[in-house]
Amino acid sequence: MQKIGVFVCHCGTNIAATVDVETVAKTLGKEPGVVFTTDYPYMCSQTGQQMIQDKIQELGLTGVVICSCSPRMHEQTFRKACHKAGLNDYMVEIANIREQCSWIHKDKQEATEKAVILGRAAIAKVQLNAPLTAGTSPVTKRALVIGGGIAGIQTALDIAEAGFEVDIVEKQPTIGGKMTQIDKTFPTLDCAACILTPKMVDCAQNEKIHIYAYSEVEQVGGFVGNFHVKIRRKARFVNEDVCTGCGACTEKCPQKKVPNAFNLGLDTRRAIYIPFAQAVPKVATIDPDYCNMLKNGKCGVCAKVCTAGAIDYKQKDTTIEREYGAIVAATGFNPIDLSQFDEFAYSKSPDVVSSLEFERLMNAAGPTGGTLLRPSDGTHPKTIVFVQCVGSRCEDAQKGKSYCSKICCMYTAKHAMLCREKYPDTDVYVFYIDVRTPGKNFDEFYRRAVEEYGVHYIKGMVGKVVPENGKLKVQASDLLDNRQLHIDADMVVLAAAIEPDKSARSVATMLTASMDTNDFFTEAHPKLRPVESPTAGVFLSGTCQGPKDIPETVAQASAAAAKVIGLLCKDSLTCNPCVAEPNELMCNGCSNCEKVCPYGAITYIDKEFRGPNRTTLIRRVAQVNPAVCQGCGACTVACMSGAMDLKGFSNKQIMAEVDAICR
Amino acid sequence: MQGVKEKALELLASGKAQRVLGWKTGEFFYDLTPGVFESAEEVEREFEYGVFAGANLSKYCIAESKKDGVTAVFLKPCDAYSFVQLLKEYKVKREKFYIVGVQCDGMCDMEKIRAAGISGATAVSEDGDTLKISTIYGEETMKKSDALLLKCKTCKSKKLVIFDELLGEQGEDCPESHRFDEVERLERLSPEERFSFWRGELSRCIRCNACRNVCPACTCETCVFDNHNLGTDNKAAASDFEENFFHIIRAFHVTSRCTDCGECSRVCPQHIPLHLLNRKFIKDTNELYGAYQAGADLESRPPLMDFRKDDCEPSVVYERGGAKG
Amino acid sequence: MQVTWKPTIVAFCCNWCSYAGADLSGTNRLQYPANVKIIRIPCSCRLNPMFILRAFQKGADGVILCGCHPGDCHYTTGNYYARRRMTLLFSMLDFLGIEKGRTRVEWVSAAEGAKFAATMNEFVKTITELGENRRLEDLRCKE
């Protein structure tokens, strides 16, 4: 039996005006286990707290009930006060007789009766309280960033700036991501490479940052502060430490017919390649699908021309293992596959291109050297039609995405504007459902496209594109003028919806981070914790969380870095002591709790138990990682036998409160 | 159904299984109970299979799964669903069993035979759709369909969802089972009528725990009603509500895990139609969250451990049709 | 006894939204009957159906669960699970002939003090009209 002290607060007249505090204190004194009761004008005052502390020490109280304002107000205050007197923080319960009693009732008798009942419930609960101690776990002061696009780069730079080690894992041979393929950026029209490549170089030169390009995360274990990660470094067949990036091999390689992925297949490259001039790390990679030496052992030209001796045809994938305190997902996006949109003749005509392909066709380092030419015959297009919302805001889930891809309105305005600026003799049409321009200087930018650059914006969708005699017959509707349009275009540009990178799902599974139906990572809270995953220690950077433009991506990347730094600054993490705890003897091993845990805090192990007659039996039982559990209690209800219980809000405690209220 | 006993002998002889989980005669000839057989002699002496082999053997697999070697088990379609559900919840190990799927066209209930006015039965055999009953007064016959167990009358599926070997043909789902008819009938009643129906039924409960013991979904190490840490453990029925509490929670705990094998009602000595509680949950889950059959596969997420963001609100219960209360 | 009968109502409130909403209705001095007694739980998904039945068994006349609005759960998914559990439980209680409306779920955010008070007023009214809970009660607990 506990020795419980009950302290009833007047809160000046806030409580005492409607609740007969003296009666409450007296009545509660008759409850089992209560050895002391009193009432006092301001329990939270220095004197009030001192009184509680004195009584704890004088009477050896093992539990304290304070009838006062909401626990949201002063629970911490009273816990700290009791702590100083040597009572465990979690032996304190608050009966909320202000916000939930005196303030909402007028009848003094009713309010007093209710205050007594609320006090009883708190006493009944504290009877069953047990001292809880918050555990701690150490923090490995190193972060992992998965994805080396602008989001990953910015996060890594910010973390490194704060003095922590960061590893970037990038599956492509170079970091830089989608932004490397973009020509100019809206709304300022500065060149993407000019602002991105210095950051890539910064990453390479920062001694706190380690780039694992051409690598993939293979396995993630552990929890916040203590992740163990296996990273697979794919074989480049080139020794990264020796290669100087001179590019001699990429000029001599006889295999010239490899589609150039960097230019989205609009031109070709060699079997040994450096994706682009400013690649980081600037080392060559052999494409095993095309290299004659790797395929049939006949060639070896690159090894002959490499003066550094970096070529290694026998190189194998290697795995490295590292410990991390925090992990940032920055897995990025891709435009959706357009093969489903046959009405736009994307797979029939090379002159129907996606917006990203269009970026390459406009880029000075692109396949056409920056001159806009039709991929089919290399002529200048005179009439260009842009189609927006291709696969965005799409009702057909098989074909496209239900969400707005957010960036297309702005980049289409940019494309249209650049076309008109470079080639004033072209006619540019943009078909749109709505033009969405929320963002600093965004609407001004779009209006410039219309008003200054004379881009024809037409509200309506393109119904069909038919290639005919070297032209693209575009059938469309103009919803404002309510008429059908037929345009003979030379080029059609499709603003493809963007979707999370395919690798995101497997990354999320490894991280036990949750995703929404579109495979975007879910935030811990959509408004208040937008850069954290619900899984502790996992943070979100960039478009893996939802469509974003570059400034938003960078802002989120820095925000994620700030969260990581906040975590890595700590030497150890204090865990929430009110966590779930399974009773192994009763655990069923059914995995129901594991299924509903939003944090991946529950794992199962096979454990040996003593059986009857000196036998042992192996049973599958649940384990809760207290560093990961957040104490929601979803598992306790999924558990049928009641083996899983929540400390601080145990089944028995809540039942006792129910009994006290209903008796 | 021929060949079950022979198959048991064959599996023991070939060494494919170290023991066989099957049926044997209990107190009475119509009382086939689960039995474990380790030798051909035991099989010869005690193994029985016939129209009274209604018992679902899957729950007994939990104990057999802990033994060394392989156990051969005979599973009827409804039993096989239970087995898969147990597999899904890690209560049995697949490699410990050699599963003989036994196709089944329904098992019989002695009480139905008695109810048809046939008394003094000493043996029952089937011949197609006809049941041949030897009695101390001579031979009698009746239609087998009139003698079926309640659970077999509303059989949900004749598909064997798991087996290593099949006796008889693979079957299909039975969408025309009308298994929810009785639930629907009750739903149409007024709350008062439903309340008096259930009070009449549940007040007969003697808390013998037969339903809990036979249920292949009731596999807890310690039942919540035996769990001292919860304050819900109680020994005997002391008032009307104790049974309500027990049966509501029991049905809730097997929700999205109950395969609707019907064993609870079969074994209830007080003839309480407990399966209706389970079926109500199954019907609701199907209607509100999409069709789901527990034990049909290993991968699907049970509806109670799953959600959709656009799930209906609990108030839907009060908005749905049926008589007002 | 009959003349002065007032229903006993247990309100389970999640710590993050609804408990704060209840506090707000106090801060704004929004009245609701004193028969409503609040039990604080971390999340609506902590509510075990056994707690509801226990409350009825011990003499409660109505039980209400308040949690964060779907999509706003502090633990992201808790109220989604709670919603399914409660839907099925309520349906079962209805199936057993318990009066419609004795149990309820309402989503109340931390900003919805007014909604909390209104909900409680409404719920107390409903339960008062339904009368004493006799169908779901352990008779032993009545003096």
C-alpha cells in the first residue's frame, strides 16, 4: 500500500470559488492509502512546493496527488518539486479540478462532488504507479544522408558545417541529382550548374563529408542515435582513389553506342564514362552492360590508355558497415513514365519530349550544344506546344498521380520564356488546367511570360497529338473561348508529373519510416514536424517528402540538418519512460503489436524459457526498444492477452480510474 | 470418405511422419475427438473418420509443433483456414507438418438425427446424400443435409488453402452459403428484441470456457480473463454482465483472426450461438473495410491492424439501417 | 433516486488534442455538466474496449472517446486504429441490443474548446434521454 499525500490547491479563488476545497481535502483523506491531506491557496508557489517536499520527507510519502490546474500546466513543476524531495517523478498524479471542474461548473455542490471523484481517480491511479526511470542511450556523432541531390548536398554541408561527420550515399556515379540536368532555374533564370556545382565541390573538399557515390544502402538496423548501416559500393571497375578523371579512356573507348542516361538517351556515350564534366567524384565508371571487355574479354583499350593504371576489370561490389546517430532520407524524385500517355504520341514521335528532355535540349552542355533542335531532323522548331499536368491531378490512378506536382507551372513558364527569348520567331503555346504560382516572385514571373514574352497561354487540355508529315497535329480545346483548336506544331513538350524515386520504398522499409499511398515519406507531424519522420532519428529532406521546387528543397534540407545537428549535439538521449513493456511470460508471439507500431519499436526474438520437468522451450516473444517507443499504446490494445502494457498508463491504472469514477 | 485411415497408416509406415493427428472415438460412437497416433497399432485400434469428424484439428497442431519430427495432420477445408491463420501468427511451424487436405461435404450432428425422431442409434454411415443409421430398433435412413452441423449448413468454402497432399478434389468458395442470414435477421430486429434474444442466450453461459479452449484463434499463452495484471480475471459467472463482457471481448479479440470455423457453437454445452458474434464482426469488417477472410493467406494485413485514411466514422453504426432504439 | 438521477459519463481524452481541448473549454469558461469525468490517455489508440465495458459494468451510463482529428494524430496513425476498433465495438454493442448512442467517438482538436463543451452537452442530453444504463451493468456493483 502506498502512503499518499493529497494536496488541494485553491488557485486563489479560481478553484476555491466553486469547489469547497476543504471538503475535498477532508473527504479524500478517507480514501485507502491516503495518510495526509491539506489545501493551500497556491500549491505551485514556492511555499506550496516546499510544503509538498516537507511532507514527503516528514511522512515518507510514496505517492502524491495534487488537485489543481491541468497537468498540461504544472505537472512538470510538481514532478520536479517531488523529485527534489527524493520522490520519483512518476509517483505524482494531478487531478485536474480547475480547467475540467471549477471553471466549467457553477453549482458549488456539484463541482465539489466532481472534484472529489477526480481526486479519487487520481488516488486510485497513484496506488498502482511504480517509479519510472528514463533510460538513456548514447549517440553516435555521425550522420548518413541517403541521396546526393541538392537536398542531400545541402543537408550534408550544413551538418558538416556544425562539425559532425556526414556520409552521403548516392546510387549514381556522381552526386548532384536532378539539378545537374536542369538548364536554368526559375524565377531568376540563373544557370543551375553555376549554383549547384560549387556546392558539389564543397562537398568533395569538406573533410567532414564522405561521398559514397555509385553505392546503395543495403541494410539498416538499430535505432535513433545508434543505427547500423550496411552500404554496398557497386563496382565501377575503376579504382576511385587512383583515377584522375582525365577522361582519356572515355575518348578512346571503342563502344560508342551507349544511350547517354545523363542526356536522357538523346545522344550516346562510351561504355566507360564520366556522366558530365563537373561530376563529383570525377572518376570514370565502366558500364558493365556495354563494355566488351567485361562482356566477352575482348578489348581492354581503356586499361591501355589509362596512365594512372586505374582500370580494374576484376573489381567486385564491396560492403562497408558504419554506425550513425541520425539518417536523412533525400531520395528525390523522377518524372513519371510517359509511355501510358499515348494520346500525346510520346513513344511515336521523337519530337514529343518530356520537360526534363527539353531542359537537356536547351542546355549548352546538352546533346545539341544548347541550340534548340528537333530530335527527329535537327531543324529549328517554329511552333512549340507545351502541355501541362501530364499525369498530375490525374483521376486515373493507373495512369498518373492524383496530386499536383507543384513545379510544372513554373518550369513550363520558364521554358516558354526561354524559347521566346532565344528564338523570337517561334510560336509558343501552353495548355493548362490552372496556372499555380504561389511563391516569391512566381506570379510576376508567369505574367512576364504572358505579357512581355507573348507566350500563348490557353486554358484547356490537349486531347490528341498526331505525327503527320513531319508535323505534330495537336488537337486541343480552349475552355475560355469554348472552341476546338488545331495546331500544327514542330515540337510538343509534356510537363510530366513527378513521383518519388523507386528506391524510396525499399529505403523506407529499411528505415521503418512510413510512407503515404503515393510513396512519399510521411512526416512526424504534417504541420509541426515536417522534416522528421515518425521514426525517431530519421529525417526527411527534399522531394522524397512531397513535390518541391529548389528553394523549398534547400530550405527543407537545411531544416532537416538543423534537426540532425540538434540530435548529434547530445551525448546521450533521454528516453520517455512511459513506454510499452511486454510481459514475456504472457506474450503470444503473434506480431499484432508489431503490425500497429508506427515507430518500428517492436521486434520479435526467439527466447528460451524454462518448461515443465526441467525442459526448455523456445518461444517467440516481443521486445520493445524503449529508445524508439513513443508511448502511444496502440500495441497494448492490439495485444489480446494484455501481455503488452504501457508504463504510466497501464491497463490496471486506467481500469482503477474507471472504477473510481463509476463507483 | 474412404482412405483417411489408410493414409494415416501409409504416412507412418513410409516414415514421412513420426505421428498422425487425426480423430478417434470418444465416449460415444458419434463423439469423434482429436487424437495423436504414433504407431500403426494405435491407428488400427483407435483411428476413426466419418460423418462425426467435425472437430477442427488445427488448434492441436500448436502442441504438436513443439515436438520433434513431422506430424501428419488431416485438415478439412475450414480447418485449413485455421491452420494458415495459426501459421500467420507464428503459432505453428510449417515444416513440422505434413498436411493431408481432406475434402469434406459436411459433418453431422447427432442431435439433429435425434431431432428427426431416430433414437437408439448405434452406428451411422453415409451413402451419397443419404445417412444410414443403425439403431437398436433396426435400420433407419434420413437425408444427410438434414443432419448437418450448424457450421456445415452454412459452409463458406470447400477450398483447401494449404496441403501437401489432397484426398478428394480441390473445392471452391461457397458464395451462396447464406452464412450471414441469421446475423441479418437479428439486425432487422429492434434493439429491445435483440437485447432479449442475447440475454436469453448469454445468460445460459456457465463459463465452462469450452468455446475458448476449442477456438483455434484463442491461442494466448494466458487469456486476458486469466491475467491478474489486468484485474479482469474472474473465476465464475456471478452476474448477467460477466458473460456479456467475456463474450464481447472474446469475439473482439478474434476479430479479423476468426476464420469462421464454427467450433465455438459446436462445442457449447448450452447451445449458445456464439458463432453469430464472430460472424457479426466478420460481416461488419467485410462491409466496412472490404472483404477479408482470415486464414486465406499469409501476407494480408488483418483489418483491425490496418486502416484507410478515409475509413468510416464510428457513428456509421448508428446511422445504418435497422430498427431505431 | 429517480428524480435526482443524473447519468455518469466517462470521457476518455487523448493527451495531445482532446485533453487540451477540454482544458481550453475550461479556460474559456464554457459550461458542461459535472457528470462528465475525463480520463487522460496518451492517444485514442490506447483505449481498450475492455475499459469501455468495465465502465458500463461499474455503472457508467455513457462512454465517449475524444481524440485528435484523423490525420492529426500525435503518433500519426493512432486514431485510425482507434476508429476501426470503436466502429466494430459499437456495432457489436448495437447488435447485442444496447441502446444506440450510449457510446460515441468525437474528434476534438486542442483548439476546439467550444466543440468539446458542445459535444459534452449534447452527449449528456442524449444519455439523459436514454435513461439509466441497465442493459450493460454488473448488478453486483449497485447498492
